[in-house]
Amino acid sequence: MFEIKNLKKISSNIWEVSKDFRQDMRVPARIFASEKLLDEILSDNSINQLINVSTLPGVQKYALSMPDIHEGYGFPVGGVAGFDFDKGIISPGGIGYDINCGVRLLKSNLTYDEIKAYLRELTKELYREIPSGVGRGGRLKLNNQELDRILEGGARRIIEMGYGDEKDLEHIESNGKLNEANADYVSKTAKERGRDQLGTIGAGNHFVEIDKVEKIFDKEMAEKFGLFENQICILIHTGSRGLGHQVATDYIRKMISVLPKYKIILPDRELACSPFLSSEGQEYFSAMSSAANFAWANRELITWEVRKAWQNVLGKKSAKELEILYDVAHNIAKIEEYEIDGKMKKLIVHRKGATRAFINQPVLIPGSMGTASYVLVGQEKSLEYSFGSTCHGAGRRMSRARAKREIRGEKLKRELEERGIAVEAGSMSGLAEEAPEAYKDVNEVVEIVHQIGIAQKLAKLKPIGVIKG
């Protein structure tokens, strides 16, 4: 087990495992964390996983972890790494199984006082309109041609089908589409799993939440983004569902099989990878991009469902006021350029449980149920320190199995409702898995990235209605 004595403090909230810690490391491993959070981080295998990432071919500068880091498959969740475009690799474990799991925030013109009398009804209506739960299908069942168009067209294709607004695209990362997508590289099994899942949130940590803006940290920037205190917003957190999971499964298996072909030796087979420019690397990138587009289409259709529920409860005019602030991915690989050793270099940046944080871009950090979520703004230092990245949430501190053993879903639901949070959930055990106690303190996680200067706090959101599978 990795020990704290092996960490070097670079500056406040920045720690490093030097390259000479292990013979196979190509770059240092860098951790963003407070001293308080380090104890929790060191309780699992995530730092060892980060060190393993630092051994991969073509890795640049350092392997990075955000303060919400916890153990994952291959890469830790909260891990970021940039690989040389020409000589580096791409690894499905560095993106994750839920490709383009991400967050979208819708803002209204209504205040909490204007909506509180409708809160219970609105929560129930959202739960009725948005299918949730493991394996739960949605309102669309696509044929092969329609599904391929979604995989290659993303959010735009759903809008063309009549489920969204053209102006939504302006407020989505990559405008809701990766051009590298090619549906031919998505397996038949993956397509079957995704065929009826558009417009659904699934289970696990996915949710739709009604929030009120509890605090504004920067009034001038908040005005530019159209945010104000006591404003009602809707937060959507979900991804590519079974389709993305199957894409990851398919290509992890394929990349394990070709490791000898490329003479890649790994400290952990979960890091299975191929050279980015190899046929296997390009096929996976096309399939991953397709799954990412599916996820953006999914969140666009859920947005249509949210607007429909909103209209059913509050009237047609109110539905038109639900505008997207931003939609950001946090399990994805992107081709981007950064300065390395004084020169601009093209990289394939892996973000697994990490959020893009470009300069002046809104950053959405969902918390656990009953705590808080945040809107931040990307800062220039993110380009220098973190490949334009920041944290993606609170980060687990308790496994799902342990949470179900220690927390009663019925009791948690009662406690949340006693605090004025309306809850609709399909499973009490699923609710227990996502209890606030199972997560790190989101306030501390956000404060760390704020102090480092990679993302600045803009607004704090408080949940008042929660919809889960």
C-alpha cells in the first residue's frame, strides 16, 4: 500500500510522487488534495493506479488526479493523462465504462418562492416523464439506420427528430457531437443495448435534480451566465447507458488481445491499450466518439422530457424559459493541444471522472444527494496545471456494497424529505448506494480546485427535489 511519506508537497494542495519512486515510471504522478483528504485518498488503491498510468507509452508531463479521486478500473476515477498524438496510446480504462457520463444544467427564470407550492407535484411529474432504473427503456425504439444517425450526429440528430431546440447546441461541449464518430465500429451487441435507452437516466449515481441557487460567489460572472440567488435550476447527470458500457467491454477485450502485437508491457491488464494511431486505437476512438454522441443525444432527449414535465405542472410559457447553461462530459478522450517543454504539442487527453475546464467555460460539479452542487468557471491555470481539467464531483469514499450494508434507503428518504427535499426513487437500495455519507465532502473538493486556481467558484446549488432510478 502506498504511504504518505512517499509524497512530496509541491505547493498548497498539490502533491507529487517523483519519477524515481518506481523504475517503470515515465513521468511523475501528481495529486490535487488537501492534507485532510489525503487520508481518505490513501485508504484505497487509487494512488497506485495513478502511478501505473505514469508508466504508459507516450504519457506527457505527469499523470494527474483530482481531489475526488477514488479507485476505478485501470485508471483511478478522477484521473487525467495526456498522451503524445503520434507515439502515445489510447486506453478504454482511461475513459471508463460510462462513456461521456456528464452533467447538464438547465436554468429557469423562477425563484424558489414561486415554485415551492408545486415542488412535490413537479418531482413526481419528472419521475413519470423520465424513465429510470437498470435496463429501463425510453420512449424511442430506434431501427438500425436511425440509431447509426444518432451515433454519428449526437445531440443535433435528436433535435432534427423534433426533441430539442437548435440553440441548445451552443451550450454543449463540442456542440454535442464528436466528428470522429463512426457507427460501423460499434458492435451489434452495444447497439442492441442502447436501442431503446435514449431519454433514460439509468441507476447508480445518475439523477435528475431540482436545485435552487443558494449562493453566488461572483455576481458579475453570474449575471453573464444568467444565474441569480434563489433561482430554480434542473441538473441532469447521466451518460451513454448500456451502449457505452458495451463499447468499453468490447475494446478492453480487443486491446488485451493485441498487447503482444505492439510489445506493450503493463503493470495492470486493466490498463489495456493500443497505440492511438494503430487500427485498434482508431477503431476504439471512433466507437468511443459514437458512444459520446449517444450520451449527448440522451441528455438532449431528457431535456425535452424535463421541459414537458415542467410545462405539464407550470404551464407552457414556463417550459420555454428552461435554457441550457452548459453540458459537460467527464468520461471522455479528446484531441487537444498543450504546451509541453516550451512547445505546443497535440495530445490525446483522457479524462476519467474529470471535467473540462477551459478558460471562462462553465464547469458543473454535482454533489451527493442532500448536500450541494456547484457551478464553477474554468481558469487559465487549468491549461498550465491540469490539461484544461478539474474535478467532476464529490468522489466516493464508501463502496456501493458497504453503503447498502450500512445505510437504510427508507430512512435516508425520510431524512431527506424532513429537510425539505422531495424524493422519487425506484429502488431504496439504489438510494442507499448514493447517500451523502458514501461521498467525500463536495465543499472541500471544490475549495481545493478553487484555491489551486484551475476553476473558480461561481454558484452553490442546493437540492430541493431528487429523481433517481
